[in-house]
Amino acid sequence: MNVQLPHGASGFYPAPANHIEGDPTPWDQAVYIPSVTPGFAIQVYAEDWPRDLPAGVEPRDLNFLDPDNRLFRISHVMSSAGQAMLQKKPCIVQTRDRKSTVLICDSGGYQIATKQLTIDGDHDRLEILRWLERNADWAMTLDVPTGRLGDPEYPYKTFADCLNETVYNLEFFQKHRVPGATKFLNVLQGNDRKQADYWYNAVKGFEFEGWAFAGKLRHNFFYLCRRIIKMASENLIQDRNWIHILGTCQPETAVGLTALQRSINRHINPHLRISYDTSTPFRMLRGRSVFTLPRFDRDGMTIRTEKCPDGKPYINSPVKFPWPSPLGDKMTLGDLNVKPGHNLNSYRDNQANHYLAHHNLASLCYGIALANRVFDSESIEGKHTVAETMGEAIAAIDHVLKSRSLQELERKRSVFNRVRKIELTSDNEQDRFFQE
């Protein structure tokens, strides 16, 4: 089974900013951006594998940021200053071809807030800013997340603490940035509607090129539409080029974000693109899980997971890896199970885990691409046999953004309320600070 992402685009919408020639994700779709762990990025760049790769696979084939990759290619990737600034070895993210890729960087705000990264005054702020300018095409502003408020170990105790520190960081970035070096996304936080509105009003006056949605409302399409309508009424989205949604990757959400981008392109701003990210393909290996096959039905769309075969009977096994992906189609169970001995927690080595991360990423990208294809075909007549509630929400998104009316949005509230809560990630934004 060939699961390479489909190429091309439908041609109905203008190409947004940063469009890449031959982009594997059509430019009229919201684009999934994986947050790649440093260990994987370093090892794939080094091409120094301690044992043979699966038959027919060459070291360069594992670099999915290579535009000439014959196995599997993506065009957008995410990294975090909180991790990458401490990284000394070269990797596929740092050495990417910037003409054929887009790198979005998180600023490291969560690592700072949770004391994984220390910031000691404006010198450290400037170091983060300059690192983002050297490396990122788009970068988050330096925010202090609100999602962990109430946790006794969280150093910020109140919403005001988070906002005040963030506003100071915004003022610093706006004053000291090098014009044109990179484009910044103003991060929106808040754990409820009141907080989200207060935060937005406090930060909306800063002049950056796009927006990022964080906080507990970032998966709520009613809230997203409400914020877009507010932005449009204040001319704060018409000249922006990017919106990023932090910490989401489900196929059902992906088609909703594609619908949101298309409606913005159609009715408000033809040059804006939406992206979204997780580190899920890498993080799920902690539970020894791998993606298997998409499951689409009337109730929703998911990509199922299973435990990967792991044990002594699989050592040197010629049996094919059971789940399809560009790399999975070439692997055997013997490629994954290599450690001899008894009573081991796992028979996989680090090299095998990198294989599975590659498989997970390709499987997730395939599932998202397939979800968009299904919804495109069913949207022609508006008869959705897959994820019915999301189909209704997609129609509502276009209706309310065309009207730009909060009254029309309120009339559609029940439609948005029926959309299932399906996120793999939790509200504490763990994908913003996942480390290998």
C-alpha cells in the first residue's frame, strides 16, 4: 500500500504566504506540523546507524525534510527554542533546505515557566529572540501559559501573573526584533471565555504577523469562530498571514481547521494559512504504541493505535511489520526486535524506536490527508456519512464567517456543541514541552 501524501491542490483558493512548490499538503488545506524530538533529528542527520537499515532503505530516506526524499516527505516542521537552543549537534531541522521547508518555532515559554529553561533578565530574552530570528520562518512570541494555573508546582500563581509577564515579553520582542528576520505569531491564552477575552484585548495592539491559539479553548470551534469574527471586525486578521493551533492532530479536527482556513480565505483574507501541531508520533512511543489504520464512520474519525510487537519470539523474524506506511512496508519484525536476553522491558533499541516514530508520522499524515479527501468529496452535496457532526460544523463555520455576525454564530451554537471532544492531547499543552 502506497501511503505517500497526495500532491497538488484543488485550485479553488489563492496560494497563501510561504507556499512551497510541490508542497505535499495542498495549499488550500490546514497543514499538520510535527514537533520533532531532538534525538530523532540528530540521529537521522548523522546517518550513523549501529546496525543495518531495513532492506531497500538508505540512510537519507529517513530524512523526511529532504524535498527529494523518495520514501516520504513533509514540508513543515516545528521545533522549540526551549529544547533546540541547548542542542549542540547538527540535525535535519537546523540543516533543512529553507526554500522547500517551513519551520515554526515555539519560543520556550513553557520550559521557562516550568523551570526547564532559565531566563535571567533581558539578556536571556534577547538570546531567545535572536535564536528565533536565525532559525525560524515563523515563531511564537514568548508567552506564559495559563493551562497549569492551580498546580502548586507552577511558578505563576494567577492569571494576571501570566499575562503581565507575557506583555513584558511582547514589548521586548517588538522593540528589539530585527525587521524581516522572522515572522511572529502573537500567542493567545486563557482558561475560559472571560480570561481569553481579557488576554486578547491586552495583547492585540502588538504588531506581529499572525496569531497562535493556545489555552483550554483552542480546540473549541465556536470559540475559534468567535475570535476570528472579532479580529475581522477590528481589522486584525485581514493583513495577517498565519494562524497556528497548538497541540492538536486528530483527523476530525484537521478537516475542521481546513474548513476554517477556506472560509477565512473566501470571506476575509485570501492569503492566510492555518497550521496545527503535536509531538504525538514521537511521544506515543513512551506507551509503546503505534498508529495502525484510520477508522472513519458516522460518529467520527480516528486513527487507531496498538502495541507494537515486542518480544524475544520476534528477534530475526522475517515477518512483515503489520501496519502500512512508507517505512512500515519495508520493515520486518526482526528489524524492530534485536536485543537478546530475558526479562527485558523491551526488545527494541533506540534505532527501532526511530523507525516507529517515522512510521507514526507518516501514518498520521496519511490519515489526515485521507480525512480531507473524504470531506471534500462528501461536501459537494453536503451529505456527510462520515463524522456527521463535524460535517454540520463545517457548514456552520462558512455561514458564520461569511456573515461575520456574532448573532449568527450564537444561532449555530448547538451545532458546534455537538462536535465530539476527541483530542489526543490534554489541556495542559504537553506537546509544547515534550522532550525525548
